Amino acid sequence: MPAFSLDPEQITWCAELRALAAERLKPLAEKGEPGRVNRPLVAALGELGLLARLFDAGALDLCLLRESLAQVCTEAETALALQGLGTHPVAAFGSPAQRARWLPEATAGRAVAAFALTEPGAGSDAAALALDAVPDGRGGWRLHGEKQWISNAPEADFATVFARTTRGAGARGVTAFLVPSDRPGLGGEPLDMLSPHALGTLTFDGVPVGPEDLLGEPDRGFRVAMHTLNLFRPSVGAFAVGMAQAALDAALAHTAARPAFGGRLADLQAVAHRIAEMATRTEAARLLVYAAATAYDEGNPHNTADTDVPRRSAMAKLLATETAQYVVDSAVQLHGARALQRGHLLEHLYREVRAPRIYEGATEVQRTIIARELYASHRRERAREGAPYEEEPSPGDGRDTTSHAEEPTS
Ligand SMILES: Cc1cc2nc3c(=O)[nH]c(=O)nc-3n(C[C@H](O)[C@H](O)[C@H](O)COP(=O)(O)OP(=O)(O)OC[C@H]3O[C@@H](n4cnc5c(N)ncnc54)[C@H](O)[C@@H]3O)c2cc1C
């Protein structure tokens, strides 16, 4: 059943989160060094119990967390989400020893996590990843290669790293490892991004890993990636909705107050209609995000082929991130020049809002997933009705890199 409205406890919790973000987290975010991991901020997220909540909450709670923090402090939102993305594979697939070593540290905000899937040659087409896991002859492997655009790299204390253990096997030859940052041969560099996101490369020069570092089974690492991304995809939409709401609130306040042409900007119908459009699209995106998260919580995320979770998640991520871009851009327009001044909220949001349309599956990839799920459901429906089998065209054009449920894109 989709969530059409939140219950009173959830609404109160969101208000508390916004207050915490304003009073406790934003001051720490403002003291952080742009482009570097803000450890005091991560520690505060731990002290406030928000990181622990990541691992006992469902998808809807994760969305409410991300939306509420994003509305007030995008740095806190992003620090929280990245800690979740890097640690979720340990929580869901780690051995008792791995969980005992890393979960208390990660949830307290003392250890910083990363999720390392993307490579220079494998972004959307994550199944093409080439980080080489070479058997060491003693039951372990040596990792050789590079990861790129990895949030929290190279400063993270541990990373979930996806490496190729079987060549030529596509998604089925990938293994997930938990790699602590003190392993010999592990390096990396920070990258300077449009938005000052802590992000960089990881380089692997014969980094040793053993069976005790496995997350899940050898050659089943894409299951680990898919499980994590299916949970986090709607919540990227929630991050976007939070940013859209912040931009809308700012535009509403500004246009209601700004004198123009003998009245206020809000008196101009073109302005008022733009505000109405921004609000309507933001609300539509929010509802789609809540519905996708609820479907995840109520469905069986392990058996994605038999549920509508992938379609709903992709729709939510697609609509919310594109909507946020529209709403933030509109808010900039309605503010005029002041929005472009360095340090203005909208200058910040304008830079922040761009990346979510690219990561965790670009907008175009989400459309491919949606179309694939629609056609698959149509075929199942026809088969149930006893229709003769017909070859149906694959959606999209050219090579469909997302054609298997176990082949996610990063
Ligand atoms: C701020 C930020 C944080 C990130 N954090 C992480 C992280 O923590 N861990 C991690 O592993 N990665 C991370 N990434 C990397 C991210 O997941 C990749 O950038 C993303 O998967 C896209 O890969 P790419 O950049 O190589 O683009 P490409 O795969 O080269 O794609 C470029 C463009 O081609 C188009 N395109 C690609 N595939 C298709 C398709 N099937 N159909 C139609 N059009 C298509 C899209 O327009 C796409 O944007 C991060 C990226 C950013 C910007």
C-alpha cells in the first residue's frame, strides 16, 4: 500500500530532525574543509543516534532522515548517506567478525565508510568493472587497479570494494570485499568537484585480501551492490526532495517580500504560477519517493524480479532528482542576481543538485530500468492470460546494460 501521508509520529520526527540539523549539525558543517571528510560532523551524526538509525530503519525511515536533513544541511545529509552506503554491505552481508569490528565504529561515527564500485572504465556499465582480484595461491587475492569518483575516498577508514574475481563473466564474476584503509598497496587522491563533496580515487597496487574480507560469496558481489543500491535509490530521491523543498521555501519567502512594480514579486501572476508549479512538482516527487520506499519495506527486496520495487525505485529517483533540478533552478531565477552570490543558499543548492542526476544510476539508466520492468510485467501478464509467446523488443536502443536484475548500475 503506498504511503499517501505520514503519521503524526513521523511528522514530529521530521521536525525534530530539521531542528537537530539546524542547531547541532549545520554549525559543524560550516566549519568543515570543502572536499574533505568532516569527521566532527560524522561523529555528531553518531552521537545523535542517526547513524545507528540507518541500520535498524526501513527504506521509508531512511527517506525521511535524508529529506529532513537535506532541507536544512546538505553536508549532514550527504555524510549520513555515505556512511550508510559504505556500511550497509557490512551490516547485510558481513561475517560476525566483520560486523563486530566495524559496525559499532561506523554507527558511532568514529570510522568513515566508502562504497567503491565505479572505475574510470566502468560507471553506468558497472558490470564492466576491471579491478583485478588475482589469486595469491593461499586462498586469498591481490587487488590491482583503480576506483574513481568514490565518495569519502581516499580518507575513509574502510571501503566495500567490488573486484573482478572471474574474467569474462560480467556481473557474475564480481566479488565484494571489505578493505580497511591500512592495507599495504592501497592509495588514492582527492578530486575537486563542482560541489565540495568528499570524493576521490582509490588505487590498488597488489592490496592483499583474504576469505575473511569477503562480503557475501565469491563471484556474488553484484548481489551485494544491488541489495545496497535498491535500498538507497529511493532515498537519493528523498535527498532531492529535501533540496527542492528548501529552494521552494526560500523562493516563497523571497517573492512574498521583494518589492517590484509597486507591489511584491508574488503579485505577478507569472511568478505566482511558477511557485505553484514548483510546489506541485515537489509534492508529486515526495509522494513517489514515499511510495517507492514503502514498496521496498513491504515487498521482498531480495526477490526483486517478482516485485515492483525496481520500477518504483527508479521512478522515484528519476522524478525527484529531475524535479529538484527544476525547482532549484526556478528558485535561482526568482531570486535574481543575489542567488548567484557565493555563499547564498541557492548558489549552494544549485551546485549540490546536479550530481544526483548522475550517480546511483543516471536519469537515462532509470528510464531504461522503468521500461524494462514495464515490458517484463506486460510479458508476465500475457503469459498468465495464456497468450502465445511473442518476441518483444527490448526497450531502449543499442546495448541494454541494465538488462538483468542482478546487473545494477552505480
Ligand atoms: C558526487 C558523486 C558521488 C559519487 N559517489 C560514488 C560512490 O560513492 N561510489 C561509487 O562507486 N561511485 C560514485 N560515483 C560515481 C557514479 O556512480 C558514476 O558517476 C555514475 O555511475 C555514472 O558513471 P560515469 O560518470 O562513468 O558516466 P558514464 O557511465 O560514462 O555515463 C555518462 C552519461 O551517459 C549516459 N548514459 C550512460 N548509460 C546510459 C544508458 N544505459 N542509457 C542511456 N544513457 C546512458 C548518461 O547521460 C550518463 O550520465 C559518484 C559520482 C558523483 C558525481
